Amino acid sequence: MTDPSASFDVSPFSQNLAFADVDPGENQRWSTWPAVTPSERGPDPRPAWVVTSAGALDTELGILKTGKEADAYLLERAVPGDLSQRTLLVAKRYRGEEHRSFHRSTVYTEGRRVQSSRDSRAMAKKSTFGREIAAAQWSFAEFSALSRMWQLGAPVPYPVQVNGTEVLMEFIGSGATAAPRLAQVRGDRRALTDYFNQIVEIMHLFARAGFAHGDLSAYNLLVHDGRVWAIDVPQIVDVIANPQGLDLLHRDCVNICDWFARHRVECDAEYLFAELMAASFG
């Protein structure tokens, strides 16, 4: 697994993009922004840093992380000759079923609907088309969850766009160095208590909207400039519609409280669960 705090030197790519007339080179493509529909683009108001020009190039800079169901890459989207229009993004690419090691997906998808009956039949038969639909379902689920939570004010990466099995989202970090995961962070009790309180507020925000993260742990929370960010949300579950919703919410509470208790932060998983239950059904 690649170090999630890896640093990348983006200067050679930026220099290559400083020419007015270029063709995509190695590890480059034209921006996929024009290829997606408005519903596949991030919610308004769109942040000013989002590059929407059809003349932009996407340059793949390296892999950030390999995961159970997807790999995350660092990508620069920039307009050649206009260095004011360049941004770093995370390109999260979902693999098909045959290449995934994530076998608990049905726990999270209970209660979700597949709108197309044709797609539903293909997925049930596990045809080639059905496997492609299944993989794309996860990317669209993550895009939808990020969009919903971002609009509610949750600290999640802004979802730029979704295109097939690829989600492009805001890169959280300094320069080209990714923010560390909570599991990598070392701090005194005061700092860790602040992080815990931020996470509790994130969980409350999800719960008030009727959702649980579903797979919350110190490995899918980032810490950047003192702020905690929630990532990896394709499995977000509706606490009421999903028969396993409350169990997954409880597991989130236990995972978080166990980690902080090991780091000498006072917390009570059952009390937190009761609070979130009240928020979900209140």
C-alpha cells in the first residue's frame, strides 16, 4: 500500500503545460469535464479552484493509495499556458468485482434501489455488463454521498465529477503532500480530544441527515491544519432503510471510541451511539 502522505514533485508537469499548443503526452489526457453531464458534476456553488475548461489537460502524477475496492491517484488538471487554472485532484478508480477484495458490499447496499430493471437483471446474472454496472454503482454512490454531505456542510472532499468508475475529488493536503490519516497522527491529549470532538460532530451531522458512515475508523479520517476530514464514503448507509443500519452505526461508534481510548481520550461508545440514535430518529 502506498504511503498516503506521499509527496509528489509536480513542477515538471506544470512546466510542460506552459505551452499554448500541446498534445496529451505520457500519463496525460484531455480533461474529462466536457464528457460528463451536469448531474455528474459537483454541486453548486462550485469552488473557484475547480477547472472547467475543455482545453485543460489531466496529468496523472502517481498513486496515492491502493484499497480493497479502488485505487486513488494524484492528478493535476491544468490549462496549458495558463498556470492560474491548475489544481490537484484525487482520481479514485473502482475496480470490477473480479479484481476486488471487498466482499461485504451487500451489507451496505441493502435498501438501495437500482433504477433500471435492465441493470438490475444484468447485475443479478453477473454478466460482463452487470459487473461494469456494479463497479460504477460504487463510484456513483461515493459521488452522491460526497455531494450530499458537502452540501450539508460536512468536512468532506468536494466531489468534482464522476465518470464511469472514476470519481474526481478535492485533494486534501499541503502542496502535493497528502494529509495524514488520523491513524498516523501523533499528538497530546488536548489535540486528540479536539479531533475526537470534531469526529463526533461529523457523526452527528451524518446522523441528523439519517445516515451512518458505515466504515468509520482512524484510517478513513484525514487531519489537515487541525481539521478532521471524512473520506471513503461509498458505503454510506441509510440508518432506517438499511436493515443493518443501526449495527453499522454502532460499529462506527465502537471503532472510533476504541481508537481514542487507546490514546487516553475519555469516551463512551454506548453513550455516543445513544446520542446518534436520538439524532437519527429525532
